[in-house]
Amino acid sequence: MRIDIVSIFPEYFAPLDVSLIGKARERGTLDVRLHQLRDWTHDIHRTVDDTPYGGGPGMVMKPDPWGEALDSVLASDEGTPRLIVPTPSGRPFTQEVALRLSEEPWLVFACGRYEGIDSRVMAEYGERLPVDEVSIGDYVLAGGEVAVLVMVEAVGRLLPGVLGNVRSVADDSFAPGAMANLLEGPVYTKPPVWRGREVPEILLSGHHGRIARWRRDEALRRTSANRPELLADLDPDTLDKRDREV
Ligand code: 6GU
């Protein structure tokens, strides 16, 4: 997968050199290209923002540098990417969205700062490519950079060969299938007793069926405690008779 990121702070993306995503980039599974938006300005101050029409607080990103930057990124002629614009006004980024994006060959992220990017930029590119305005949650960040780090990590770990263990994707909280809308339960490793606290006996029993049942019960309990609204959305077909008793 190719990912282009346009930002006035490309240094925000240094963590993409590290760990799973860093390894995927070294192997070529993931081709991340960073671009400095100010490289497409032409004034001595390298201006990217201006005051909002209609008045109001803050600054808005000018369409000109964005148009030149995006034209230049798109010109590399590797087909048509999806353009993703992080904004608290966007549609929610979920595991389902991450899965869908992980199937794309090419994503371009346009990181806004201040009050956002002049809306004509999204209108213009929306006529040429799929454009998604996406939010990572109901809070406001200072800019889209951290949201893009979140999305690149969530999407990148779903690419074939990025995770050591393919099963762990299927068992993720929010993964489609049996665990859809359920949070993962608690996990344990050695030693079997730590500071007098024992690992739940069932996990040492070797009864795979009973362990799977226990894990599902714990997932239901944790979901009920931390995210009760998710239980309300559970697909009745994925609830079995024993689930209803938990
Ligand atoms: Cl995608 N961007 C910004 N600036 N703030 C956010 C966000 C995105 N998602 C939640 N808050």
C-alpha cells in the first residue's frame, strides 16, 4: 500500500519509523511518503493560512497551496487514490473503516491545522476522487496529524504480513464476526502466581472449549461495564442462550 501524507509538520510522523509500521515500511509492504505543504507556497513567509470569510475566530488553510500539493502528489500516475481529510466534523473512524481502507492500494491524507482547510479543496478533489472526511472521536485535536498517525497504525496493522499472528486480527475488539461489538477480556501470562494473585484456573486447564466460553463471558462482562451502548447494538444472531445469562 502507498500512503502520501501532506502536512505543515511532517516531523510529527517520525513514529512511523518504529515497530510494526516501521518494519512494514522497511520490507516495502507499506510505502509512506511525507510532504511539506509549505513547499507549494510562493511567498517569503510560506503562508498557508488566512482569516475566515464571514469573520470568526482562528485561521483557515488557503486553497492554493493545497491545490498545488495535491495535484503534484496525484501526478505520480499510479492510478486513483482515496483522499482522506481528518477533521472532527467527519464521519467516525471505526475498525470497519480501517478494514475497508486496508484494501485500498493508495491513500492520501491531507492534514489540516487551525479551523480547517478551505472547503473548495474538498469540493474540487471530490469531483476527481473519492474523498472521505473522517473523525477519530468526539474531541478536538490541534490538527489532523495525530489523527493520521492513529489511522495509519490501525490500517497498517491489517495489511497482509504486518502482524506476526494472523489470528490476533480476528480476535480484536470490534473485529467483524463472533467478536463484533464486543471488547476483549483480560489476558494473563507467566508466572501463574504474582504477588499472591492467581491466574484464573480455567486458563491453565487445557479445556479449549471451556476457555473459549470463559473468554466470551469475560468479553460480555467487560463490554457491559465499559461500553453498555455496544451491547444494545449486538446482533441477536451472534448472542447464544448462554450469553443471555451473563
Ligand atoms: Cl480527524 N482532526 C482533528 N483536528 N481533531 C479531531 C479529529 C481529527 N478527530 C477527532 N478530533
